[in-house]
Amino acid sequence: MPDEKNVFGAKLKTCCTTPMTGFYRDGCCRTGPEDLGLHVICAEMTEEFLEFSKFRGNDLTTPKPEFEFPGLKPGDRWCLCALRWKEALEDGIPPTVVLASTHESALKVVSIEDLKKYAIDLI
């Protein structure tokens, strides 16, 4: 992984390897030109958020092996699209986030203050 930075400008840490997350399925919420969804927020899934996402048309609970997607359950960490996290924030049900594992590009979509309100970690 190149010198990717988190929301604090420090080295981006791994989000999760079980299940293997990240747009590039390398455990990190890094991004690149082919990641049109900006999968950069390391979030811990909740039942409420998973239902919200399914209602919004993105079922995160059903496995999709063709996309190396195992299906998620509450407690799993996953690299979420920044816009989906923002939608959940606006509806009052965002999942918690791991700031050390959230890519700095998330700040183009959401504020550091909002991320901090839902942070599991504060570095």
C-alpha cells in the first residue's frame, strides 16, 4: 500500500481482513480512480445501518461471491462509501467509524467533526 493517509494525515491503518474489506479487497479503505463510490470510511456495522442500506438499494447482508463479498453482519467492519455514510448521518443512524482506518478523502464528503462524533477510536 502506498503512503495513504487517514483523516488525521497519519498513515492509513487496516480496517478489517475478516471479512476482507476495501475497494481493492486488501483490508484498507484506500481509493483510486476506479473507485467511483469512494469506499473510504471504515465503519462498524449495526443492524440498523444494514437495514437502512438495504432499504436504500444496497443489500450488504447477502453474499455476492462474484464480487468477493461475503455478506455482512452487525459488528463487522467494512469500508463504506462516503456518501452512504453521510446519508445515514442525515437520517440519524450512521455506524461508528475507525478514524485511523478512514481515508483522508472522506473529508471531501463529510466533516471531521461529524466523523469524530461517531468514532470508536480517537488518535
